[in-house]
Amino acid sequence: MLGKERYKTDIRCELSSEHLRSLVFFYAPLIGNDALVLYEYFVLKGSQLSFEEISDVLASLNISIDIFERDLELLNMYRLVKTLKQEDRYVLIFNEPMKMREFIKDDILVREFIIKTSGNYYRSILSTMKSLDSYYGYEDISKVLSANDLSRWSMSDESYLNNSNPIRYNYNTLFDINVFLKDISSLMFPMRYRTDEVLRTIATLADLYGISYDKMRSYVATAVNRSKEEFNLNELRNLCMNSRADFQRVKEDEYDVDCQTYLMNLQNGKEVTEYDKKLLYNLAFKYHLNKSVINVLVHHALKTCNNRLLENYIYPIAADFHRNDVNDPNKALDRLSERRHGVKEEEQPPVYTEENNTEISTDELDEILRMMGKK
């Protein structure tokens, strides 16, 4: 296309609320925001009775001809626009987007959607839920989406189409990741970042530092690095570590609370230091202990080590807990009780006395000392 070439539009759609929801939830992730704006611009402007230069629309939207062609091609591919050409004239026929229930029945589009977003996002949407005039002489040059574009489709992707129930996560944490995800939009927390590692980290950090759902949503949105197209877990960790927790009283044997609140209780409401926050983090992410077992271990260490949290004392016990699958407070207390009472009799090292020591002569002693270089 050239800016001096001419076009006119034929708008054949009236966007109902159902169509708008489909545009936002299904089409926008496929065509991108720029193409969506181009589509809505022409639909709102209405049909043109005469041909105008393409340069006029470029100036109105402040875009280049290359961007215009790219976005128009996307609209063609997803059947929102038909592009017809005769010599240097174009007719752009704007069609209604498919309604959401129509979209999910389209074998090609729904699979392309899952590839470009994720099966989990597709499931989350499911859980909420004019033929052309005869233009004689015009050639239909619209781009079409081919089934060959689904070469990356896998059997695991196919499973998302066979089960409409939204996926639920169970991380055995106080922080319910399902509640968290229910009220955060895909704009704040894009679907491609909702991996098991990221979601489990979010829930664990909340359990460590007592982060509320609303505060975590704010932190997660901050950790989304849109310029680098990545989710920054280090940024999220730092935000959670630096968060100030509101003090609330809990009992010493009430281990099923967030670790920062529990430790504040053990130190009479004093704020948890950066050193202690890092120790809690290591116990969770390096020694893979859950919040209740961490609380038992912290309580034990403070009582045993004169109200100090010593890494050299705590980490060997943490490693023992991890090695022996100590994953609830009762198991942890039993394990610590065994430790206090010492090892079993058959595991105790032998004690040597004069009765079981072998006597050696003076000559034998001189020979041993000579071999050791002492004489």
C-alpha cells in the first residue's frame, strides 16, 4: 500500500457488550493493542460513502504505512476485516468479532489463542462465561490463518479443550493462590508469567512475611518488567522482605501463622530484622521447609541458643528436616525431642578406658615415635 492510494470502509458490525468482551478477552491477546485500536477507530467512525487517501488515516492515528499494513493484516487473519482491492483502490469491510461462545468453537482460532496466551488463561475465561456484499471486479486479498500455523500445538495443549473446569492450585500454604488469581487481571499479571514456579514463590513469600492479597497484587504488578518482557522474582522477594507487617498476638504453640508474625511474637512485638528475614527466606527456599516447621525451628533455636538465631545451629537441623520429610509441626517437635535426648545406644561412639586400652612396651613406644619423626 501507498499513502496516496485510496480506501473506503464498509462497517458491518454493531458492537454489543458481548462483542466487546470477546474483543478484550479473546482477540486482543492475538492481534495486539495497536490493531485493536485501528479496528475500533474505523468502527466508531462508521462507513465511508466515498474513497479517501490512506495518508488521511495515517495522520489521524499518527502511525506509519508499515504499521497500518501490519495491523490490517492481523485484522484480516482473525477475520475482523476483509480487504478488497481493485487497481489502486481498497474496500475495507469490517465484520463483527465472534461472540465468546462462537470463538471457542472455532478449531483454529481457539488453538492459536491457547498457544499465544496459555491454557490456564483459556480455562479462566471459560469459568466466567454478514456475508460479503457482491463487489464485482474486486479481488479478495485478505490474509487468512492457516492450520499450518498450529505446528507448535501439543497434546498437553489439547487437554485444555477437553476440560472446561478452571485449574486449581494446592500449595499447602496459608496464602490461597486461587483467591489471589481470581481478583487480578491479566493486564496486571500476564498469563505467560503464571508458571508453577512463580505462583508457588508468591504463596511462599506471603506465608513468610505476612503479605495480604491486596498488597501482593501490588507487588506482583511491580515485578512485571514490561520493557524486558519478564517477571522479576528478585524484585518480588525484595518487596516482600521490606514489607512492614502489622503486629498481632498469637500463642507460642500456634505454628500455623506467617513466619514474620510468629517471630515478632517471640520477641515481644519487635520488628523482624533484615538478617532474620533472610534466614526465614533461606529456610523456605533453600531448605524447602513450610511455614509451620520454620516456626517450630525458630522457637526451638531461640530457647536453646540464649535467644539467638544462629545459622550454624539452625541450618544443620533444617537440612535434617528436609532430608527426613519433616513437613508438619508435630513431626518437627518429635524430631527435636529425639535430638535433645541424644542418639540411640547402638549409635553412640565407643568410650575407651584403661581396661580396654592395649598396653605397649617402651621399645614399641620408641619405634612409634621414631616413625612419626618425634625422635
